[in-house]
Amino acid sequence: MKHHLVETNSTNTWLMSTVREIRANRESVPDLYAVYADFQSAGRGADTNTWHSSRGLNLLTSICFDTGLAAADQFVFNLWFATTTRRFLAKYMPEVRIKWPNDIYVRDRKLAGDLTEHSVSGNRLDFTVAGIGINVNEERFPKEIPHPTSLFLETGQHFEVETLLDEYLGILREHRPLLTRNHESELRNEYLSHLYRRNEPHLYLVHGERITAIIRNIDRFGRLVLELPDGSREAFGFKEVGYCF
């Protein structure tokens, strides 16, 4: 099931509010219930980041999941959502990679980003809303947007946004059975096999210093494991390490 909005502040904000309202009335929300918008006036990315998108040109959607996962296993969802999104975009751009923790890159340019929000009840995830912004037909980006690209810029083709959404939802449904704790190892291996910059020396901003380090792994909490110049390995959470370009 999907719901179309001409404009909203944020698809994630709209869907989180809508699901809570439905739940308050003791009604159920279908798994993979999606909302998509032509335009977001206050699109959000991870942390305090915003998301730029011209009206009607890109895929802006948020989807509700009833995962049944324990709160402690919420990174399993991140693994599943990132790998499934990468599989979808690889149909059009085989070289796409997952840039830790929640972006999709083509070479050194950002094609898509997601924002996942969990509603926790006790030690379980009550429900999860995952938003995704995919640059589809965008031809020009504001100068302040770092390293952007789009399907159009990469392929020279324009795409029908709603058709892409239907294909994307189809792949999410197809791979929905993998969204369990039992498939964590399989999901982790797939995530790592397509992880941007893995096993390559690059510059990173670590503890306020630019150093050459190598991405080696992610730990069970989703932290990025870097091999530092002295050969030691250290795990970093979101915003504790920065990519240098």
C-alpha cells in the first residue's frame, strides 16, 4: 500500500505521526506501508543534515515496517535496508556501493541516503520507519551540497519516479524474509562486500586529525572499524569519524 503527497515537510515525520495516530486508535498498519512525496519542504537526512530535492524530480519515500526485532538488534534492520536498497539501484548502476552508515555512492558521489527511525516498546521495536531519498532526474545541485549525483547524471536517462518506487517496493517485499536476526551474518557479509572504500587506504578525520586509515569491518553495534597507521584497530560511531575527499 502506498500514499501519495504533493508536498509535506518530511515523509518520515508524516509517516511517524500517522502510524502513531493509527496505533492510538488500536488499528493496524500494513507492513511496508509507504508514503511518497513530490516535494519536501524540510527533508531530513541523518543527524541534523537536510535533504535537497527539486519538486517532482526524485524519489522521496518513507516506509513502515513491523520487524519484530529486539531493540538490541536494530542494526540488523540497517544491514537489511542498506543491502536491499543497493540491490535495487545496482539494476541501473552496477558499481553502487554502501557508504557507512547510510548512504549509497557511485564512485565518490552520493546517489541516495536513508534515515531510519525506530519506535521502541520495552525491549522490542514497536515499528520502524525508514525514509530514502534517491536522486533520480536531478540535473543541477546547489553548490553547498557535497559530492552529489543522480541516475540521470550517471546514465543520461530520465526515469519515471513512481515506476521506480513500485520496483523498489517490489524488491523490499521480495527480500523481506531476510529481515530477521537469523540472517544477520548473511546480511553483514553482503554489506561488507559492497562497503565503500573497504580495505583501501584513504584519509579520514579521526580525533580532529587527518590520518590515513583503512576500513576493515563494522562491529555488532554498527560502528565503523578502522585500521589506524600504527596497525591497531578502533571502532567509531556516527559523527566520530569523517570522510576526507
